[in-house]
Amino acid sequence: MSQKNPIKPIFMLRQVPSLFLLALLIACSQPPFLQPPNFPQNDMGRLPDVNLQVYIQPQRPLGLGKQNTYLTPLYLPQRYDKALTVSYAGIVQDIFLQRRIFQVLEQHRDLEKGISRAALKDRGFHYLMEISAPSFLAPAGNSRGWVALDLKLIRLADDATLWHIYGEADLIPLHRGHDILFPRDYREAPTITEGLAAIVHKMADVISSQETGAPLP
């Protein structure tokens, strides 16, 4: 019985390191056909990380789609430009109107004039939405930022708080990654406005889910 020739397997084993080195060189060279089709080059469209806490929630839907709600300016912890409180409240208003949660959501714009709950009831409003921001911390360079929003929905008939939701958003930059195949470019952290909008979207998701019975997205 003839013995098998061991030369061929030995030759193949000797080629393994060379093949591995060749594959490694190809990977490091990043040929075009290995690049992902939609490789992100900037921070557009990246949502902040949001943490939401629901403190008070009604046991059943309130029928908000047929109710009128009045929105306060965004109360800030420090002295900011008054126009900022109105513009940030406008973001809240736009997002809730887009979701069609309320029949009417009117924003208070006259900062020189207070809000009278009795006058709101006389005008046909059913709820008052109070929004405040405990703190802002704008991101800078490689330093992360942070923004928080507190929302209360108050029934004007008896001053009962039916919704109380608190949200925080971490505004974190994406540092450069040194992967073998696909290096990740540095991307700036989301802005305070983007963080605020992300929180409001999450809050609208929770309230809309309660009203419609649909699961949270």
C-alpha cells in the first residue's frame, strides 16, 4: 500500500500566513467595493439619547383630540433672552400639532402679560400645558451637553395635573473610531434644540399611545 505524499499539505500550510497578510493589506487599504453604501459623513439626522420618566398618567384616554389646550412659555432656570422662551415653546407646539394630539394648542406669546386660568376657561380652553427646562448645558467640542424638559398637563376645571412627564437628553459627540475596515469620522454632539425636540417627540409618543391605544414606537 503506497503512502500519501505529505508535500502538498505542507505547502498549503506554508501559504496560510501569506494569504492572511494579503487579506489584511486589502482590508487596510479600504478598497471602494468594501465601503458601506451610505457611510455617514456628518451628524445630520442623528437623534440624541433620551431618558423619559412618566410621573403622572391618566388611567384612561382623555379625548384630547377634541379638547383645547393653552401652552405656556418655556420657563428657564436662568435669565435668558425672552425670545428664547417663546421660540423653544414654539418647537413644543409644532411637534404636538404635527401629531394632532389636541384639537387646539395655542401658545402664549405675550411675556409681559401673565396667564389667567379663569380667563382661559372663559375662552373655551380645557387644559393648560406647562413646560419648563431645569437646566441646559450646551456641548462644546469634545465635551458632551445635556438638556432636560418637564411637562405638565393641567385640567382647568379643577386644576388637577393629569400628565406629568420629565425627560432628559444626552448630547454626546461621536469620537473617531479606528476600525480596520470602516473608520468612523468624528461627529459633533447634537445641539440643545435637537435634544429638546427629541424629548418632545418622545413625550408626544407616550401621550398619543395613551389616547389611541397604539403601542409605543
